[in-house]
Amino acid sequence: MKYRRLAQTGQNVSEVGFGVWTLSTGWWGKYTEEEALAFLHRALDLGINFFDTADVYGYGYGEELLGKAFAKDQREVVIATKVGYDFTGSNRGHSQRELPHNFSERFLRQAVENSLRRLRRETIDNLQLHNIRMEHVVDDDIWELLEALRREGKIRSYGIALGPAIGWLYEGIEALRRRRPHVVQHIYNLLEPFPGRPLMDAAPDASPRFLVRVPHSSGLLEGKYTAATTFPKGDHRNHRPAHWLPNGLKKVEQLRFLERPGRTLGQAALQWILQEPRVLSCLPNIYTMDQLEEFAGASDAPPLSRAELERIDALIAANFGMEEPPEAYKGTMTPAMSA
């Protein structure tokens, strides 16, 4: 495992991280607490020290899992969580629609205290505003509060998480221009490079700050899906548009040249993202132990050659020979299901 430094805190972050939403939301299968904790412990043993969650994942369950897994572990564990959604009272239980936002000082301070309690920590390593809109980007009070929380020692750094179709390219670019958040989380992968690439190009400097989620396009870039693949009821991937699987499979076949002894397609997909120095960490969707072992080994697999990278660039520039324009990737998931 290789590590990249988060400049604002000096912490070394594993370039492959673990997004806890797969273990805590039920959108990628059901796991007992014992099974979930086994995933987290094994990840740390493999060198993954960066874990990303949100207070809304399982209505606090994702944070509780991390608290139970690592509260007594002496190794360095870097945890990011997200706040901003109000899942109290009657707002609970509506997984198919987006919950209401609340970015008031009172609500955010209470959310931070609740997260600290569930994580069993005195300080949150990174706090992200969850799926912000432009109104939040331009609200000085929100950003002044984040700085206050940092001065008070409640958080070490802060950033934003961008949700597809509900606060995305322009929100991210404006936040980078106005606020210079320490981290920005967004979707970016070989099959969905837009708008992640122009977003990263808007960064004010080249320091690692971007957290890339869905780096395998919800599993397509693992190279194991077929035209006959189906997903269980309630599975996150059922909320992809109808063209996602058949079109994606055609593109994946054109990327098979990346498979070679010692390197899987899934590892190559991570390496392609990590060759960008502005990326701090990738957050693959991990829901089997085999995936965990495979993805954690991406850093040490044979690296992509210059010729391979040039071939990838040519495929992306030609949209893999497909007809749909890049705009087709702007909203590939429903708002309620975005992480």
C-alpha cells in the first residue's frame, strides 16, 4: 500500500480507502455486525488506513461500526464523515428519496457531537458537507463554522461531497474557487470521466485533495458482469439507467488489454485514477473479502505503461466508439441513492 499526505493535517492517507456505506446501508447486501467488523479489521491489516462514512449511513450505524472497530487500535486510522442531512423523526425510513438538508449552525454542531460520540473520538479527521448545493457554497456562515470547529479541535480538516445530479460540477468548481476545501469527494472512473476531470482541473493547486468514489462504475470495471447479470431487490445498482449495463459492457471489453499477469482489470481501473497526483484516495465499493484483497493490492500491481495510458486516452476521447455524448454521465444515479 502506498500513502499520500493530506497537507492540512500532515496525515498519511492510504491511496486505496474503504467506503463504509457498503457495509452499513443495505444497498450492497446485508452484513452482520461481526461480518462488517471483520471487513474493517482486515482492511487495516492490508494497509488501508482511510475510512469514509457519513452520519446518514444506516442512520449512524456506519460511524458506530468504525468506533467499535478502531477505538482501541493504536495504529493510525484516518476517518472522514459527512453531515448535513436531517434524518431525525419522520425523515427516517425514506431511502428512495433525498432527505432534507440542514446546514444551520445549531444542527451542524449537534451533528458533529453525535458523530464524535458514535466514532468514539475526540476529533474528526475530515468532515465533509454532504451533497451541497450552490446556496451552501455561497453561505459564509457555513464556512466560518467549519473554521471554528477546526480551531476548537472538533475537526482536523473539512471538505465537500458532491452528489451526481443534485450538486455537482458547478457547485464543486465554485467551492474550489471561493472556499478551497481541503478535500472534495466525487465520482470519477474510466467509464465516467465527466465531469470529474474538469472538476479536478479547477483545483487551485496540485496538492492531493480529491476523494474518488465509484471508481469501478458500480462494479462494471471489475470485469465480471455479463448481459445476464441482475441485482437483488433494493440493490443500489438497480438505480442505474437502463443503458448503463449494456453500454458499459461494450466499453469494458475494449479495456481487457489492461489485464495481465499480476494485475486485474479492477486494479488497473484504480491505477488509472491514482496516476493523477491530485487524487488523495480512491474509495472502491467493497462488499466481498476477495474484492478487499484485490483492491488493496492495486498499489503493488504492475503499473500502467505509457502505451497503455495513451490507449486509454484515445478510447475515452472517442467515447469508446459509443454514440452517447459525455452529458449522459451527468446524472447516472438517482439523488436519493447517491453516496
